[in-house]
Amino acid sequence: MRFGPVPLRDAEGAILAHSVDLGGKRLRKGVTLEGSHLTALAAAGHDSVIVARLDADDVHENDAAAALAAALVPDPVAAGVRLTAPFTGRVNLIATGPGVAVMDAAALTAVNAVDPMITLATVPPFHQMAEGGMVATVKIISYGVARAGLDRACAVAGQGGGTIRLAKPVLQTATLIVTEIGGGLESTEATTPDKGQSAVAARLTALGMRLDQVVTVPHRIAELAEAVAVSASDLVLILTGSATSDIADVGPAALRLAGGQMERFGMPVDPGNLLFLGRLGTRPVIGLPGCARSPALNGADWVLSRIACGLAVSGQDIAAMGIGGLLKEIPTRPMPRAGRGRDSKA
């Protein structure tokens, strides 16, 4: 591509590099200059303009962006995303429903290494998406790129048959079991939710799921185990009235007594340290940390969204969440983390 100032007489067919004021009107950058444009430029007192001219082996920015987006997502319907029409060298990848962004990070990094003018920006891996959210954006910085570079980028993007997709929810229902210190047994499908129940229900709704039962039991192993064992939803969530402080504490012990298995207790994400994850047969069981009573982002959101979308979450996966797992400082903590003394638990 050739770039630079040229006399008006040589500018026809070139791409205008910068917007130009025509005395009350504006000729936008990126337009392919025609005779009428040159006449208007001359009338406004311009005798030259800065333009870009594509060489024979160059691809226009819009065509290049569309080609790369298609290589990244060869089957948009299956991938759960919608590709926007190219404009100013950009194509956006839009989520067609709630879900979790899944991507081949190594392949996407390789795409960005081909040519600095060929760029791809995404949300973080496993980021929870809402319908209409932007999963990624392809942007061609220059007005055109060499076809050879574009072909290399598309080849890298297409390795493995699609490097970006939206994993959509596969679980439909959840039971929330809440333990109370000194509380009695109560089961209801239409209780007036407290703050914690409302926050959990909102999280499920955002994932296209339904909270179909809320069960309240005393904070004791036997009663909690019974509630876990009889639950019939796709997902079991446990929110204990007292923080789970050990793998032998009430929540994990109740899961084992019910016949379930523990996958992981504790996670290196703050807030959210006191989460536990297990299974009862084929159904996942998540012990929510106390911070799940707040709608603010916490580690439980990262686990819940993946589980809801059918993505396996192992203990090693949770261990890897620590990098980037310091989510935010909470100024209302009774004992600031920056000060001396033992941190309060989340």
C-alpha cells in the first residue's frame, strides 16, 4: 500500500486518509475519491490530500476484516455468535445468547503476530456473556493489507475449525439450599427471597437458568445431607449460614454423607475463597462463598458460569484462576487486607 500526500489531479480512485473540512460539510476518511469529491475539495481551497492507494496484492480493509472474521468463526450459528457487516475495517463478533466465551488463546495470539495491521481483541477466556455482548472485534488498522499476510492470519485462525465460540447454558434448573444457625426445616418454591437468594436467582437468570426450589435447613451435617440427597434439579447450590472453613466443615461433610464427591475446597480468587465444588452422581454441587449474597462479581461466578454451560471445571482449573483472581478491594471489610492482622474471609 502506498500512503501519503498527492495533488488533487492524481487522487481519483485513492482512499482518503483523513477527514477534510469542505466549509460546513465534512468529507469522511476512508471514502474512495471520485470526481465529485475532487471538485468539492478544490472548491474548498484544497490542492492536495493525503491518501492511501492499494497495490495489486493488497486487500481492502473491509474485505480483509470480513475474511479474517469468517476464518475465526466459519459457522457462526454453531459458534453462537453473529458477525457484523464490515465497516471502517472492523467486524464485531456478537453473542447470540447468554454463555461463556471459549477460545484458543494460542491461536489468537498467533493471529495478532502475523502483521501489526491485522488485529483481534477479545474478552478474557471463559468470560460470561449476555445476549448482544461483544465477544471479539477484528480491526484492520490500515486501509488495506497484503494478501499474503491476510492469508497467513486466516490460516492460523482456521486451525482446528474455529478459534472462538460461545458455550451456551446446558443446565436448566437449580436448587438453592440455605443453612441457618438454629433454623428449622422449611421447603418452598415461592418464598420471599432474602438478599442472598435474590443475588443467586439473578445469577441463574443471567445464564438462562431457573431457580426452581429454595430449601432452608439447620446448619447441621445430617439435615443438609438429606436436602442435598433429595434435590432433583440439574444443579445444587449450597449457601451456608456460617462460613465453610475446612474441607471437614458442615457443607463438604454433608455432600460426602449424601453420597457425593468433593472436587475442590477453596479457590485462589478474592472475593470467593471459600467456595467448594463437588458432584452428586452426575449433578454438580457448588458450595457458594458468603460473598455470593452480593451481586458483585466473585469467584463463584467464574465456576457457576462454566458449570452452567457444560464446561468441565477441575481442581486444577480452579487453581489456575488465581492469576487475575484479585477481583477488587472491598473497603467495607472490617479488617482491611492492606493492614495488619488476619484477613476476613469471603
